Amino acid sequence: MHIDFGSALNLVSTVTLIGALVFTGLQVRAANRARREQAAVTVTETAALSENSARFLELLSEIPEGASATVIENFDAETRRQIFLFGLRVEVIGYMVFHGLVDVHTVNDLAGGAILSFWSRAKNWSVERRERTGHDEFLEWCEWLATQIAQYRKTRPYVPAYARARAKLAT
């Protein structure tokens, strides 16, 4: 079989193009993985590693589930500020999940319980504040995220990491 020079160049060109497309696809995949990993780090830093979040999680036990807006309004200014700051942190996480920067599975694993606990305590306060100020966007992503996590947990009950690890070792 004889291949002329033009056919050989076409073959080389085609192989080069296919190689470039494969390489580009691999680069895009690696970049997307790096973006997801960075988003997970951001969620971790936002939700779990800040000093304010740690203080707030202690405070959370002082707020009853389903608390009225009055309960939160009766706290001192610093405590209300802590509640507000934690809500803003959850807002950022909710926004990131909505836009696909991080998935709900990751957020559920890292902070799902704290987010659900927060929302069960801050919901009435948030709704009252929205009505009072006319700003429907107040903690909108927080509410959206809490709803997503609750729906996620309806179909996939949460199993703590230590129990997952124990089950994995048993198999």
C-alpha cells in the first residue's frame, strides 16, 4: 500500500487534532476538579474553621428550635451580630451550591447539621425581618440551602463519618 505525501500530511493533521482535543478535554476536566476542590476548601473555611462559627455553634444551643423572632431580638447586640454573621456565611455557601461551584453532598457532609440547626432556629426571625424591612432577599440562600439539604437527606439519610468508616472496614 502506497501513501502519497498529501495523504500522510492529512493523517498526521487528523491525529494531531484528535490528540489536541483529548489533551484539551483532560485539561478542562482537571481544571473542573481543581475548582470543585477549591470550592470545598472555601466551604470548609467558611462554615467550620472560622472563629466566629465556632463561637456561634456554642450559642446555637441557647436558641430553641422554632424560636420566635422575639427570642433572637431579645439577645444582646453581639449575640444578634453572631447570628447574622453565621447566616451570611451560610448565604455564601448556598450561593456556591446553587451555581454548581460545590455540590450539596459536600456541604451536607461538612456542615449540613449545623445549617439545618441554624435555619430551624433563625427561620422565624428571618421571615419577620423580611416582612418588616421589605427585603425578601434576607437570608434567601440560607433558606434555599437548608431546603436543599433537607430534601437531600430525605432520599439519602445522613450517616456520620465514623459510622461510614466503620462500615467500610467491616466489608
